[in-house]
Amino acid sequence: KNFLKEFSEILDSSGMKFVIKIAEVDEIFINFKDDLKFKSETSQLRYICGSKSLYRLVKSEIIKIKEFDKKAFLNYHLKAFLPFSSISYLAQEPNLKSGFGGIDEIYRLNCILNCLDSDISVRSQALKVMNEKEIASFNLNVDFLLSLLSALNLTQNTDTFSASSVEITTNFMQTKSKKLQDNESVISQKMLSSMNNVAIYSRFIAASLCRPFFKSELSFEQRKFARLKNGFYEINGVIYVPLHKRPALIEDLINELLELKDVDYKFDISAIFYIKRAIITKDGLERAISEFKKIFLRENSYAILKSLLDAQMIQILIKPMEHISQLAEYDGYHEFTVDEHSILSVKFLENIKDKFIKNLYTELCLEGKTMLKIVTLMHDVGKGLGGKDHANIGANIFRAYANKLNLSQKAINIGVILIKYHTLMSNVSNREDIYSQRVIFAFISKLGDKQVLKLLYILSYCVINATNERLYNAYTAKLLRELYEISLSAFSDENLLDEATRRVKKEQSIKRNSEFLALEPKLQEKIFKITSNLVFTKYSASEIINLSKVADSLNETEIFINNTKNLSIQIYTNKSLNLSALLYEFAKFDLAYMEIFELFEKKFYIRLDFNQNVKNHELENTKILALKSLNSEVLREPLKPNINKDEINFELNHSKDYAKLSINAKDQRGLMAYVMSVFDRLHFQVTSARIQTVKN
């Protein structure tokens, strides 16, 4: 004992951490038979040097300890894997040691296997329930996690993988990016995939080998009653599959799952592994996909979809989900990986807590519910493909896959719109003025009709909750409901809706324009904040871009005069001008056309076209006169034109924000000078106007 005491002191002085326990051989069993921690630490023994006879004596005592109250030891380690019917969602920034699917689970599995039979290697134990290929895959996952944990320990002295540690870790491990993935995506996706596999494999091995040690509480009759036609067992709402059941063809597996009652089951790890082992052929997969659609017809699709996700089979049945499998999102909002977030969205769809939204969903026809469920699952399939606009990419992917499922063309078209705009309702309600008529009509013009609005409202509820339940609070719910109600009533104004729809189409054209793509991002944003819809109706994409460039650089009123065919004056301004004075001074040139458009940042564009020219040598004086008139504080009194009462149409409630005045009168010089002078006296502000003289 003195020698061992001195030897342990030497080891301690080395700076390395050792846990040393000293005991007489004949004291080992008495002292440690109930010490579960000691049993775990000595579950694996290795002779290094020293007395072989002493080693054999110690090993014999430790084997006695292992055999003593074996069930208590197994329960101690199995507790970390329970319940076997619940596979947790993965944390995006996991602790690689203690987290779900982490290194500690591998340690616990080794303890269990060594306790079961210390004379047989761990690998041989695993081979009782797994094949060589599965064990090789498991070992690769374990090796990667051990390497990654070592890298984190060496570079940052931590067991936790985080977004901030990606660059250091990837450089240290020399991780290479892929064609459509950066280093961050590659390493995090591989890590999360490995942890998922470790969790699944560990639980399957532990459950399969340990269950025979524990007597079933069910009688033979109860077990017989629990057996289903497809060979599954249903016990207390959990689906089990016996270990001896042979793997099924993928198409047969889908049919077996469809045979289950339409209930929110849980799937035991035995069922998950059975699904994972499905045999896949090209023709069989095609047949399976055609049957797969029926899962979405069920009221409780989530349970089956979650089991397919846990077995990593969902991305085989829905090929577009392959690249989002275990794809992390380090944006500060998303709690889970993209595929898990998508599955969770379906769960929230089937378990809507908001009564109003629940009623909207209940009112849908079967095809509507089916389409919405598929859309909910696939709303993020555009992510992970290298493009910024994941919604548009996802919409195109959905169209192709939905055709495989033989959805109706109407359902597919609606689904495309929903995926394309799946973040729109949330963004508008949180970031824009939902009481602005312009905002509302810009919003609903993208959707097209009331039914799409209803579906988008339901989808938004599910997506927000699945992103992070804390995001869907009373305030968010109130904003979404108000946006829905305001938008629903706005659909009744067909003229404004048509105007807004044309604007949206022009905006899409602008987004594809090369001149637009070359602009600074801030100016790009300003273009879509132009107040007047008429700008988008009248002008081409290039013309709108040029107008915006001039307005953006504007510091004071700018006037441009063209005298090629007839006198034309273009005015850019950021202040209130005396337009009636200018029209009064220029009445002799016979106004043919006038337009006033509010752009952005309270800047206006005014264009005046006259029927007559000025002499070229008078152009400079004309410009000076125009500026002087615009800046004049004198309110002119133009001659009062003849306007009959029936030639005026005044819509006080044209929209929530604006009134509309239409005048259809005889052409008279000074007509618009007079109208603008009336507006000036009444302090009316014109945000959008178009005046045209029509010659009979």
C-alpha cells in the first residue's frame, strides 16, 4: 500500500489527471459491489504491465461485481436512453459529450454490452442484432464525433459545437466545402447526421439486447391481442416491431404504415430501425412514392412522418428533402434543423391551438388539407442549394414533386404560391404598416384570391410555431389576425386590386433587370417603396430605374426641359411646390398631358407635356421662369373654367388613405392651373395624378 501511495503521488505530480482507487483484492467485491460508477469505470479492463497473476485475481473479482445485481446496473445506464419510443430533436449547437447522440451515449452502450457478457467483444455483441455494414456505418459516425470533440477540446477547450466555433474547427480539421455548401454547412450537417445515427444505433442495440433481461408485464393473451395484421405490435399507443421480422420492400413498408389506425402513435426504436432497414429498388421506390401521398390524407400524418425522419427515410421518399437533412440554421431564430423544422410544422398543422385558425383549417376540403400538409412539409426545400431566394427555388421544386404525387393542377398552382410567399405574411405583419392601403394591396396582389390568403394564414401559424414556439405570442397572433381581416375585406375592391397586381408583375420584371441588379441594395429597396402604383403601370422597368436614380441623388428641386417635338418639363422635387403658378405662367403653351407621382422619401416626379414649343434660344429663360414659378409664394387666381357638375366625380372613400377626383371636362387653357390653385388653397396633397387632353 505504501508503494502504491507513493506511486500515485508521482502520477499526480506529472500534471495528468488520474482517478486512482486502492484496495486489497479480497476487499474489491465488498467495497464496490454497489458502486455503479466503479462498475462503469471497470466495465473494460486491459492488462498493461505488472503481475499477471494479480491481474487475473482482480479481473475475477470485477467479473463477480458485474454479475451482482446486473439489472440495477443495466437500468442505471438504460435510463439515459429512455424512453425508446421518443427520439429527441437535435440541438443545433450540441454538447458532443453529454448531448443526445453524444460520446457519453457510446460510453454507456459499452458499459451495457460489457455487463451483458464480458467474455464476448462489444463488436460481437452488436453483431447479434446488426450486420457488418450497419456496424461499419456506426463506427464511422463514432470516429467522426470523437475527432470533432478532440478538435473542439484542442482549439477552444469546450465540448460544445457552436456557430462561432465553425471557422476555427473547420480549419483545424481541414474540412472542404462542397459545390453548393460552405464549410459551416458541411461540418454541422455531418456532425448532426452522425449524432442522429449514434442515438438511433445505440438505442436499438441497447433495447434489443437488454429487453430479454426484463420480464414483460403483459400476459400472453395481451401480447396476442396487441399483434397487428402487418406483424407490428401496438401497446399503449406505441408501435413495436419484433427483431425477427424481416426488412420489407420500401413499397410494402409504406403500405404497412398505412394499415395502422389513423392515430397519433409513437414509434419504438425497434420500429424505427425496421423502417431504416427497408429494401429499396428503383421501381419499388416509384411505387412507394405513389402510395406515400396517402399518408397526407390522414388526420395524423405527423407520427408516421416523424418515424420516417428518425429512420432517415423521409429524404428517400421525398428526394428534394435530401439536401436539407440535418441542415442547421444559425440565424438566431430557428431552434431546429431544416428537416426537423419542416416535420414540426406538420405537427403544428395537425394540432392547431388557435380556435379561429383551427376553424379555417377544418373548413378546407380533403384535397385542400392534403395539399396544405405537403406544402407545410416542403416549404423550406429550397434551402441548402446555394441560392439566396430559397422560396422561389422551393416553389419550383415543389411543382415538380407535386406532379409525381398526381395532385390537381389547381392544387399545385396554389401550393407554388404558398411556398413562394411562405414568409410574406409574417414579414408584412411584423415589419410593415398593415393599416396602409398600399401595403395591403401589394400583399394581396401576390396571393390572387381569398382562398390562398386563408391557406397562407394557416401556414404562417405553423411555420412560426415550428421555428420557435416563443415567436408565436399574443402580439404576433394579433398582428397576423388583423392583417388577415384587413386583407380579406380588401379583396372586394377589384380596381385597386388589379392596379396592385399589375404593380407586382412590374416589380418582378424589375428584379430580373440587369440595371437593377447593378444598383446599391439600399436603392433597390427604395424602388419597391415608391408610393404611386401608376408609376409601375405606365413606365418600363428601365424607366422606373432611371427615375429612381435621379430621385435618389436629389438634394433640391431639379428641372429637365426637352423641346424636340414639343415642350416637355420634368420636375424632381423633395418639397412642396407652387405648381399652380407654373401652370398659370405656361398656360399659353397649351397643356396636353400632366402626371404627378410620389416616389420615395417624400420625393415627387412631375411631368408636363405641352402642345407647343418654345424657341431654342428661350430654353434657358424658360427653365428660369419654371423654377421661379415653382418657388413662388404667390397664389395666382387663374380664370375660372367652365366645369359642369356632372363632369366631376369625387370619391371621398376611394381607399383607406386616399380620395379620388376625376374631371372629364372640355379642354380649356388654364384648366389645370385653376384646379391646382384650388388644391393649394385647400391644402390638398396630390400623390398620384394623370391628366390627358383628348382631341376629338
